[in-house]
Amino acid sequence: MPHSTTHRLSRRSHRSKPLRQRGLTLVELLVAMTLGLILIGGVLSVVVTTRQTLRVNENLARLQEGARFSFEIMAREIREAGLVPCGTRLTANVLRTTGSPNVTWWANTDAGMLRGYDDTQDSADIVAIGTSPTDRVTGTDAIVMLRPAGDELSFRQITSHDAGTTSFAFSSPTTFTNSDVALVCDGRSSALFQIRTVTSTPSTVQYGGAPLNCSTALGSVQAQCATPVAKTFDPDATIARWDPAFWYVGINGQGGRSLFRARMGLDAGGQLVTLREEMSPGVDNLQIDYLTRNRDTGNVLGTAWVPASHANFNAGWTSTTAEVVAARLTLSLNTAEAVGSDGQRIQRQLIVVASLRNRDL
């Protein structure tokens, strides 16, 4: 009996004694660390891949958005080259293209309302080929479009034209400024001239005495105002601000390439100068081909799409045998960052064809 009691006490004492906990072995610890590193590596890989994808998409979106915006403006200006709001031909241009002061490219309508420069043709009279910021890049094409501005604020209808005082009157104030170049037209003719002064009360523009005008006779006129003809425009004639443009690929401020638009503008002294604006970065090259036809026969010339240096244009852009019908623009683009899988910038190419609305260029 005592033995049984002692045995039960011993067993009870054994059961009440807490169990000892075992720790992780070195192998288990290494396996856990390895699995944890694999998991963390997978998460980091997803994060890095996602971040890289976002960078690629952001660069492509920024590149294509800028190029598309510039393309739309350029194509619109090509379509509007040579257009007159009233639908009449430009019969008088009294802006000086020679002598002093010489307004050069934006007044030279005799050379054509749309003119191209091939990669081998210099454009020093507008923007020269060079290596300084805003210079034109060698080996790239360029194009000139002569046209009035297309926005509604640049259009105003006159209430009267007094040829004696060389002034136009308006029923309300205009957005024109002193020294602006403008085009006036009615249902019979149109003329290109420079405004001298603008007044608000009464609302008028006066063009007599403007330094760039070689005559105040706004009728038909030969080159450099030879044998000018007087003209009084009808009430409700339209005046529009002149807005020519020269598109080219140039050197940007960072040493790369961008699409630029050179335009006519006023400097701080009120003098007309050529201003250069960066329109879209990342544009590496611009190539332009032209579709031409014989205006007399209506037939497209033998070689459909030709560069500006083609023999079709030997007779000049105003020749009836080399009339430009459309322009095909090819832009080569590069992303701002090297986000390609090969560690290089991603390249894209955009092609747009713009048909000219005015066939009298």
C-alpha cells in the first residue's frame, strides 16, 4: 500500500512538471531566412518592374502627346498656307522684300506661300544650319508657310476704308498693335501691308508711313511697288493678322534636338524680327516630301512624292507645272530618358499627310 501511494505521488509529480521548449536548429533558421529573402526579392522585383513600366509609359505618353500637338498645328498651317479669309487671291503686297528695311522671308509671297528646304538646302535667311541653341540641325528638312492667323481674335471687319488718310475704321476696339503686319481682303481682292498705329477711340488702324510699306496703294502691284494701283476696300472687308511660320528641327538648350517654330514677332523696340519657339522636345529628325501636279492639266507629276530639292521645283514654287497639292511629314522621335530594354532611348516615327486647301500657291 505505501508503495502504491508513493508511485502515484511520483507520477502526479511528473505530470505537473512543465515541458521544456525546444529552439530552432541552425538548418531551420537558414531555411526560414532563405524563404524570406526569396519572398522579399519577388516583391522588390515586382516593384522595380512596375516602376520601370511606369517610366516607359510616362516617357512615351509625354513624347507622343507633344509630337501630336505639334503635328496638329503644323498640319493645320500647311492646309491654310496661302489662304485668304475672303476667298480672293492676294493681289497686292506692299511689304519690302529688298532694300532697307528688308523684311525677308515672311513678306516674300512671290516665291510661293509654301516653300520647302531639303536637308541639303540652307535656310540662312530664316534660321541658319549650325550647332548653337535654336540653330537648324544639318541633314533635316524644313518648311515655310505664309498665311494669316487662324484664331478668331485676329480677324476684324472694317466699317470703312479711307484711302486718303490711309486708315481703316472698326465698330469696336481690335487686338492689333503698332507695327503689326496684316492682310485686308474683300470679295474682289486682298493686300498685305504693315500697320503703323492703332487707336482705340475711335477704333482705327493707320498704315500710311509704316516703314515696311513701299506704297499706300493697296490695289494690284508689281514687285517692289512698281506701278501701284489705288484701292478702296468695301465696308465689311476683313483684316487679319499675318502669321507666317517656319518649322524645323533645331538644337535645344540641353544640347539635344527639338521641333521648333520660327515666327514673325516684335522685339522690345517694336521692330519686326524672327522669333524662335521650341514646340516639342525629343524630335530627332524631320523629313518632308511633296505631292505635285501640273496645274494646267491637273495631272500628278511622274514622281508622286518628291523632296524640295527635286528638279520639279527648278522653275520655282510658283510655277504652274510644279504646284504643291500635299505635304508628307515624317518625324523621328526619342524619349527624354533612356528607358528602353537595351538601356537606350526609345525611338518612334510619326507620319502625317496634309493636303493644301489653297491650290493657288
